[in-house]
Amino acid sequence: MKISKLVGERYKETPNGAQLKSHILLLRAGYIKQVSTGIFSMLPPAQRVSQKIQSIIRDEMNKIGGQEVLFPVVMPRELWEMSGRYQSIQDELLRFKDRNGHDMLLGMTHEEAAVHMVMNTVKSHDELPCMIYQIQTKYRDEARPRGGLIRVREFLMKDAYSFHTSQEDLDAYYKKVYDAYVRIYRRIGLKNFISVKSDSGIMGGKVADEFMLVTDSGEDRLVLCDKCGYKANMEVASGRKSPNEKEEEKPLEEVFTGNAKTIDELCHYLHITPDKTVKAVCYETEDARPVIAFLRGDYEINEKKLAKLCKSEIKVADTDKFDLVAGNIGLLNLTVQEDALVFYDTSIKGLENFVTGANKADFHVKNVCADRDLEEVTFDDIALVKEGDCCPVCGEKLTLTRGIEIGNIFQLGTKYTKTMGMKVSMPDGGAMEPIMGCYGIGIGRALASIIEEKGDSKGIVWPMTVAPWQVHFCPLRLDDENVSAVADELYRKMQEAGIEVLFDDRVVSAGVKLTDSELMGVPIRVVISPKTMANGTAEVTMRETGETNFIPLQNLLSELKAIIEDEIEEINKNI
RNA sequence: CGAGGUGUAGCGCAGUUGGUAGCGCGCACGGUUCGGGACCGUGAGGCCGUGGGUUCGAGCCCCGCCACCUCGACCA
């Protein structure tokens, strides 16, 4: 490819609005162009990377027996009514009418289509297990797209669906997919990724894992133990709190605290620290029952866990609504309506001489002792893990970090086969609804994640396995006839040798060519100029390390091929 | 959906008390340069997001709408 003909341009300045490294670099280097919020076009270099990622994914899916298929983007309402999701999914599912007024939708995931494809097609246990997958556009009407390709509305995704006649069979296959995913991420050049147990949601089956790229720029919060390997999404993570110190119990005392309502204000007013206070948070359930949760002042509530205990979706409630005194809610003498749900976090257990609201305006109670003053209370784990908490498995200090979700695998169970009525006949003459697994990887997000992990201050750094081109050929002084002639010949030879080469054929200054090549991130840069030609060499620089060698021109092709092979081998050696 | 913000040339931005628009980069042409975003000259490119209003006159003031950005809520 000649860069003079390459569609797209490169920018010096950070585009307005882009914050995330991958977003900035993809825009600056001419890989993507935004069409609308969360909707992007992929320019030629991005499309080339995308296709390489896809072919690695295809290879691994085929290796575990996957059969590639293609589901439609547009589906009729009826198909999604069979699973109940036409109703249960809200605004994220984009609905519209066709010319006949028929209700249609844009696929955001394809469980229904997958079951539709195999039901009455795969009829016998003999044909299971089977796995079908596709690489195709999804549309999710995200409330808030962000971060360039990290969170978008329209995106390319590999999604796979497997069908099994027993849980054991699914378990075994699930493990195979897990291993394939690890190989995929390694092959596209990622290093700093992990899997975490995740919340399968109210709808899903029992087992779910998320693959995460560990990075500060991620939007998911992760809890890790460096010692025993405990890994969890913040939503499901538990932390062992440091035990509350034993103190001499002091008598209860009601104190005037005036306008001190928040934990900060209270601590400032009474000269205490948040870990010697207990606060209340107030929610309501779907059927409007009040939910009050108490936790130590230095902890925050884990709404997902609280919702699970309530067996209902919950939303933050106005304290007035339930006749509670905002800012002065406390553990003692709390009067609530009969159907109220009250929970106590484990951080309160054994806590002594703490301050809590007096359940009347302007007053708090001092010297409350959990063991002495609370009666028949059970403690639940409802606080978010915080810095300093310890591993629930081994007790070591936990590490809090962030991650980008780059893939997930789910055991779906029979939710879809049951609701849609798919059965296969069994050896005993009966029939059963197959047990399903589903497995997804977002292509664009994977592409952006590679940049998040490897990009540097100069630009993108592509691993050889996914690079849009293997060699960025930058002849300097193309106005010089000798350079121009040799450049044309080398370009032709590289192409003939099967090297994927981007040829900077512009007559521009060295700085322009070199900075562009660094920005675009092609792994090997080859420079020739009157200087190098004087001693018959080409300058070969590795983008990632900056390492430079001068290679005699007659060896250039074989050297380049060797470097390319070495790089690919290095990436693939651990898979 | 809640809060805040921004819309002026391909990109990044300026535009004073209201008087019909500029700068840098990029682009085109000519010339001088040439291994780290060179320089000189010439030129093209704008319905100032959009609809209304105020005014002799609106990029600027007022109202509506739209688009986009950030934080939050949401996220099979």
C-alpha cells in the first residue's frame, strides 16, 4: 500500500473530546472516524487490524469444533417474544417498524437466533454437543457510549452458542472455550489480562467469567489477591474487614450535633474518624418497601449485593418518604414501617464506642457497642470492598484495580431452549431441552485494548500478529533519483516476498515520515536515504523497543522475513 | 434519564461595548531546503449547528430545537 493513496489522514493535535489513549491514537493515526455518538467508521488500517483479529478468533473457534454461521441483524418481534426478552429488555434494544408496520428490532445479541437456527434442525442427542458462532455487527442502544471503541452502540462481535445434553458436557466444553479465549488474547498480543468470576445476572445461569484487560483506564472495578489468585469483579467481590479493636465500653450518650449530617461533617464536629461511625443508606424495592442498610462510616454500599438480599431491584429512596430523619438515622430506637427491610453490614460486627444517628433531628448517639447494644442482629456482607480489606480466601491484603471487559463466557442453562421449546430426542426415547453456553468477544474493543496496553507517548504499537502492515517503508529524499529507484525496487521485492508493507511514497521531510510511522504503530520501520545507500544498507527499527540495525540491502528481504517470523513466534510461544 | 459543558474552514482554536469573520496546522500551485512535524510566495476553502425573536444591523443579546463532549444512573 502506498501511503499517498491511503484513505485517511493523520493529525498532530488531540481531537476535541477524546480522553482515552486508544481513542486519541485511533483518531490521530487515521484509523477511525466518528459518524455519530458511539458509532464509528473503520478506515483501511483499522479494518486490516480487525480482520487479523477476526482470523485469529476464527482459527481458535474452529479448533474447538465451532461452525461459523451468520445470523440476521434485523429480527422480528415474535422471535424475541418467545424468550420473553422483547419485554424484559428496556431501551437498550432498538425497535422499529418495517413498511408494513411490523415490529422489528436490531440484534444486540443472538441467543434467540441461535436457538431458532438449531431447533427442529438439530434433532438428536447424537448431533450434540455442537457450537455455532458468528462474527457480526451488534447494535445496543447504549445510554452513554464512551472512550472511542471501548464502549459503543454499534460494534462487531464474535458470539458463540453451544448446546449440550448434560451439565457435565457443558462444564467440559466451557473449559475448552475458556482455554481458547486465553489463546486468543495471547495471540493478539495482550499480556496483562485476567479472568474474573462475574455476576451472571438475574436472568443468566450459574457460571460466568469475564476476561479483563487490567488497566487504570478501565471502567470496571476489580478486586485481586496477589497471593492466592482470588479475582473478582467489584460487584461480586467480598473483602475480609480488619477486625474492630477491643475497647473499654463506655456508657451511651446522646449528643447535640446540629447540622452535621454527613459522615464528614459529623467526624469534623466530634473529632472522630469515619471508622468509629455507623451510617445508614436508604433504598426502596420495586414494590415500594423501604430498605435501610447500616454500615461502618468508611464503607460504601454494594447495591448489587443489597438487591440480591432484597430479592428485588432497588433504587435510592427519599428518607422523608418513610418518615426517617435524614442525616440522623441510627441503629437504636429505629422505628420503621412493618414491611421494611433492615440490614447490617459485617463491618459493624464487634464495633465499640461508635457514633450513630439518634433518629431525631440534630442528635447522634455516642459510645454505641454492637455486642452490648444490638439485639438479635444478623450481619450481611453488603459493603463494597475498599483499600486495606483482606482476601476472603487467604487473608492477604487485596489489590483494587480497574479493567476493560474484553470478553465473557456464560453458562446459560436452559433459559432459551425451554422458553423457545427446543428439544432433542434422547437415547431412552424421551426428549430434553439442551443446556446452552454462550461466549462473546468484541472485536473493536479488543483492538482498542491492544492500544491501551501497548501504546506509548509516540503512538500505537501493534503486535506483529495483528499489525495492519508488517513493515513501514520510509525512504527519505525521494526527490533523489537514486533513492527513488532503489525504493521502488525494494517495495516491489517486499511485495513479491509476501511482506505486508506500507510504503511512504511521499516527498516530505524526514520528520513527517518518521513521526507518522511511529503514530501508526507498524512493528518494523525500514528507512533508506542517500546516507544509508552510500554504504549499501537500510536502517531497520523496531517500533516497540526502538532498537535499530543497519542491514546490507542484499540481505534485507531475508532479514525482514526472519524478524517477522521471530516476532510471531515470540507471541505464539506461550499459547 | 439527571447535572454540567461545547457547537465558527478538513483538524485545533480566537473573535473586544452588536457594525457581514480571523490565526495555526492541513490542502493546491511555484520556488528554496532535506535524517525528527523546514522556509518564502501565491491561492482555494465558512448558511458562524438550526429555527424563531430583538435591532437600522446579530458569530456576539433573548427563546426554542438539534448535535456532540464530560460526570452520574443504566449496561444480556
